[in-house]
Amino acid sequence: MIECRNIAKGKGKGELIVSSEPISFLGGVNPENGEIIDPNHELKGQIIKDKVLFIPGGKGSTVGSYVIFQMMKNNTAPKAIICLNAEPIIATGAIMSDIPMVDSPEDTDDLVDGALVEVDGDNGAITIL
């Protein structure tokens, strides 16, 4: 188990999709299908729907919070979010969309693409399944 700081309550599990780059949800993610559409992002073309998204943090406009909320309404949102450093845009989006979110994991060695994980936003923990 990897201890973290809890940001948004709930539990979510799924396949991990990892990026070393922050994501702007406004203009960087298509809320209709969960595809990363930022042409300069390393995950361009990948789908975050039903995945556990691990990113350094977010960037861009505060409207990004509402894009995350729209993704939840469209059923295209990630199952959970892990950040190295949560910032208000992603945290607000996760909280208002009931997407479990943690940040500041104590160890990231096992958080690799394709790993099956469970994020516990209630207790601030990540479990590798």
C-alpha cells in the first residue's frame, strides 16, 4: 500500500495511465470520449475513460474543473486521479464529480502504465492489485 494525501473521497480502481506531463482538461481532453487531444501532450490519442490517471498535476484554465464534471456526466471520466502535486483546478473537478483523488504518494516506483490499482480517497492510499 502506498500512503498519500486524500483530496477527493471515494474509491476507484482500474488500469493506470501515467504521464510525466501535466494535463489541461480545457482543450486538452475531449469530454465526449475521454481522449487526450492536446497535440503536444505525450498521451495524445489515448483514452482516460475508466482508467486511473497519474499525472504531476493540472494546468490551464479553471474551466478545466467543469470539463472534468462534464466527463463525469458523459461517463467518460477516469475512475480515479493520482497527482504528484494536486492543484485547485483538478482537485475541484474531482471533488465536484465524485472522482476519488489523492496526491503526494510516498513512493511511485510501482505506479507504471498498465498496473491495476485501487485509489482510496477516503484514507489516502493506493493499492497495487
